[in-house]
Amino acid sequence: MKITAFAGSNSKNSINKQLVTHTAHLFQEQATQVLDLNDFEMPLYGIDLENEYGIPKSVIDFSNILKESDLLIISLAEHNGAYATVFKNLFDWLSRVEGTKGFHNKPIFLMATSPGARGGSSVLEIAKGRFPYNDGPVIDTFSLPSFSSNFNSETGITDTALKAELDAKIKNIKTQLNS
Ligand SMILES: Cc1cc2nc3c(=O)[nH]c(=O)nc-3n(C[C@H](O)[C@H](O)[C@H](O)COP(=O)(O)O)c2cc1C
């Protein structure tokens, strides 16, 4: 199973990147790649720009990576209750690629974390409701609240119940996708 994971953030110290990287490795699949949105530079989406210059190569490259994957793991940063700009921009560009509304019908394990107690629940709900309209079936979700209290960079999730919840979800997804 080929896994592609990334955070909806462009922060160098992204907590969502830490969470998504940790989670991707828990799947213990050989073909796992963690992308960084900073490696895919693209202009701010605009219809005039698209009409004049077409879709940027970085967007096509990103879209092709999604197309070649069997599972996407995405952990979204929450900014003002919604997507961080870097992710919304990527999402809008991806939705303009020919042949897909965005995610190529690849199953998505959707996650979010934040420093606060709600763990990015607002952006998680937005994405959970929206992604299916963009060829992105969300097969499960996981929110990690209060990141700094519940995550350790060496051992991962420290809260026993949250760790058990994530482990169970991973096991279930692996069973679903390998059957
Ligand atoms: C402009 C801005 C808006 C934010 N809005 C929210 C918010 O609505 N809810 C929340 O839980 N955290 C919010 N935060 C805090 C982020 O959750 C925090 O910066 C987190 O580290 C972002 O994830 P990242 O590290 O993966 O980029 C906001 C941060 C910024 C800079």
C-alpha cells in the first residue's frame, strides 16, 4: 500500500506535520512518503492567472503524487476556524486539474491538531463535509487536542486513550484497504 501523508501547513515547526509523520509511520508500510507543502511553490489561485498561464507544474506534480497513492493521510492546521491559506490555495488549484475534482478518489484519513482543547475540530468538520465533493472519500478522522500536552516528539501520543483511539483507527483502515 502506497501512503502519501502531508500537513495542511507551511510552518517549519508544524505540529500537524509532526502528527501526520508519526501516524504515517505507524502504518508500517514500505512505500510511505511525507510531503512538505513548502516544497511545492505555487502562486495564489486566481482565475485570471489560470486563464493566462494554466495550471502550475508544482500543482500537476502534487496531483500526480496523489493519483499514484493508495491512501492519503492529511493533518490540517486550523486558522481562524478553517483551512490555513497554504492548504486552501493548494486545494483550489488541485480542484482545477483535468480529470479530477481534487483527490482522485483516494481514501483519506483526515486529521487535525492544535495547541487548544478543540484539536482543530472546526477545520476537521469543514474538510470532512467538503472533501467527498472533491473526489476525496474520508474514511476516518482523528483529532488530537492540546498538542503539547498529548504528544512527545520521540514517543508520539502520550495520552493512553487517545493513543488507543489512533491505533484502533489505523488497524481498521489497514484491514479495510488490504481486504
Ligand atoms: C492566523 C492564525 C489563526 C489561528 N486560528 C486558530 C483557530 O481558529 N483554532 C485553533 O485551534 N488554533 C488556531 N491557531 C493556532 C494554530 O492551531 C497553531 O498555530 C498550530 O500550530 C497550527 O498548526 P501547524 O503548527 O501545523 O501549522 C491559529 C494560528 C494562527 C497563526
